[in-house]
Amino acid sequence: MPHSQTSAPRDSRLGVRLARGASPWLLPTVATAALSLTRARKSGRWAAAAVPATALAAGMLWFFRDPEREIAQGRVISPADGVVQSIMPWKDGRTRVAIFMSPLNVHVNRAPLAGTVTSVEHIPGGFVPAFNKESENNERVVWHFDTELGDIEMVQIAGAVARRIVPYLPAGTKVEQGERIGLIRFGSRVDIYLPEGVEVAVEVGQATTAGVTRIDRD
């Protein structure tokens, strides 16, 4: 189910697909690196600046990568690349699976199930490290999906460095399982709430891959 609003820019010269929402960070760093490299031949000062500028630009390109994925089979798949930070029973019978995303992970998040986006709510908050318990009060975007399992809640949580969450889809959009739905810039966390009766297949400390790792068990 293609959606034009989820398409990502591609650096054809480098053959790299880049995440939508990367431009405000990526363009200035790449432009600075290009300028410093151009002037480095004539100026030692620019040559000295070219090394960190080029390293930063390369880091940004790596961070904002958005690789294609072969979507796995299963009722619920991971919405994020990262490591399972906690698995917690919730008061209403659901189970929360929290996935911590380091700056080294791909930060494009994907739909855990096929369905319809029923709401996308931005909630202001703090920016403490996403692995900290106090991150419960961080800035976040709360998603709800109407799926074959009923209502599924997913939360994108900003971290100490992640100061911007970029949703790709509005409420009312139909999504396929594994479809790109948004980006969190830099280290952060994604929580998914499994309905009562759905058994968790992952363990704390386990690495996950968005669109690939199955979260539930038959």
C-alpha cells in the first residue's frame, strides 16, 4: 500500500536512501563539509576544519539511513530497531514492550500491524535519557491503530538528544504492516502495548529490527 507522503529522499550519488525529516540536520552539515573540502586546498585553516566537518556529515548520513526491509510474517512485528529495555504488565491487562534506540540504530519507525491510524497525538514533555525511568514524562507522540487485534497503542518517546519526532502519517491513514510511519531524531525509545492475552516473544536485552523481529508468540 504505497503512500507518497512516506517516500524518502535518495542520495543517488551515494546510493543511500535517507529518512524523511532528515533535511534540517543533514543539509547544513553536508554543505559545511563540501565548502570546507573545496577551500581546503588553498587554506590550512579550512583544511583543519574539513576533517571534523566531513566526519560529522558522514555520521549524519549514517544516522539518517533508511534501509529497505523484507517484512517478516507474524501478528505483531517490532516498530523499532534497538534493544528491548523492559517488558511490563499494565494495569489494564496489556503488556508494554519498551525498545531503546541508541544513536547507532536506524531511527525510522514502522507500523507493527496492518490497520488504520485512528489517532496521532503529540504530548509535550522533558528530554531526559530514554533509558531512564523518568523518561516516562518525556516528549512523545502517541499512536493508536485499529487492527485485527483491536486497538494497538504505540508511543515514540524523545530522549536526551532526540528533540524532534516526525510523524509521517495523519489519523485516518490505512497502513500495511512494516510500513514507515515516522522518525525520531537521535537516541530515543519506542513502546508498544500488546493486548491482553497476547504472549510476548522477545526478552529483555534482545536486539530488535523494525519490520523484521516478531514481538508476539502464537
